[in-house]
Amino acid sequence: MYTKVKIETEHKIAKSQKEMLDKLLELNPEDCFAVTYDSFQDEYKIWCGNHPYGFYENEIARRDDEIIKLRKEVNRQNEIIDCFLETSKENKPKKS
């Protein structure tokens, strides 16, 4: 199992590409990061953190479980709709 790691995140802003690269070089090797360029503000937005891989595996497993639950619910709803459609066909008055 995975050891519990305190998740720390930080947001940084850099005004130039050189400044952005310098900030990335300051990160620890095990840190994750994401960089986006904001053209409206003309700056780089940097997210950095230390999410362990177990965090992502747990998130994926949770989403997979949620997808299975949703598919079961869709199937159940489809069965109810089919039942209503069949009932309405049976109860439809016949034309003389």
C-alpha cells in the first residue's frame, strides 16, 4: 500500500520564459508541475506540487467505480422506459 504523504501545492507566476524556466529549476525532482501561458495577462502560470502516484491511481479507481454505477443506472432507467413503452402499447385503444 502507499504511505500517506502530505500533499502540498503552490502556484507561481512568471513574466518571461526565462523566469518560468528558472522557477522550474528550483523544484524538487519528485515534484509535479504544469505550466500554462495566459496570453491575456502575458504571463506564465505555474502549478507545482507533490501528488504521489497513489493519489492518481485512487482517483482513477474512484472514477471507474462511478462510471460502473452510472452505467447500471442508465440500464435501469432504460428498462423502466421500455416497460412504460410496452405498457402504453398494450393499453392503447384499438381503432374500430
